[in-house]
Amino acid sequence: MADRFSSAARDRVMSRIKQRDTAPEMALWRALWAAGLRYRLKLKQKLPGKPDLIFAAVKVAIFVHGCFWHGCPEHGRKPKSHEAYWTPKLSRNLRRDAEVNAALEAMGWQVVRFWEHQITADLAGCIARVAVLVRPCTTA
């Protein structure tokens, strides 16, 4: 199937896709904060993979993944056009996610990855999952 956009128009469309501060990320941030779970968005030390937020005291790194970009088994779909580009690109993303998990775990971090649809469908469940990991350290 041919792309319905010209190359220049496709470049403009793709450049507008947010890489950070997405709606699912911000929904998770607000809900965690409202639940009394205090996190950091930035860490002075660089961590592999640039987690979306961290709980440094208990070494928990959280990533929020878009279904398309990270190959969600439920909602991820492979584009029908430009397969020669997209298939290796999306495969690299999956491989990089696995490498980041391994590197963080080797450093003693626990890694939690949420799909955007998980946050939309069950935000309370996502918060509960994080709370189990971080509460022992965040309560007095």
C-alpha cells in the first residue's frame, strides 16, 4: 500500500509525534503523585535507556511504552508501507528494550514497563503495581 503522504508531509507528521511528556506518561505521573509516591523524572547519574521516571531510593525504573513503537503484543501493528524500513526499526526497539532491562538489572534496578493502553485502561492497577515495589521505602 502506497503512503498517502508525500515524503515531506510524512516527515512533518512523524516529527510531531511526542517522545516525552506524552498523555499516558503524564497520567501516570499525576496518579503516582496523588497516591503519595514521590519520584524523579531526572537523575544526575545517567541510566541506560532513560527511564520515564525513577524511584532512586529503592532503585525502581519505570518506562511507559507506546504500543506501536515498542511492539505491543495486543495493539502493536506493522506498517504495510515501507516494510524494509519499519521491520528492522521496530525489531531494534525491542532488542534495545531487552538490553536496557539487562543493564539496569545488572546495576541492581527493578524495571517496570507499562504499555500506554494499560495506563488508559487500568491506571489504578498500574499505581498498585508501583506501590508494591516502592512503598516499603516511602512510608515512615
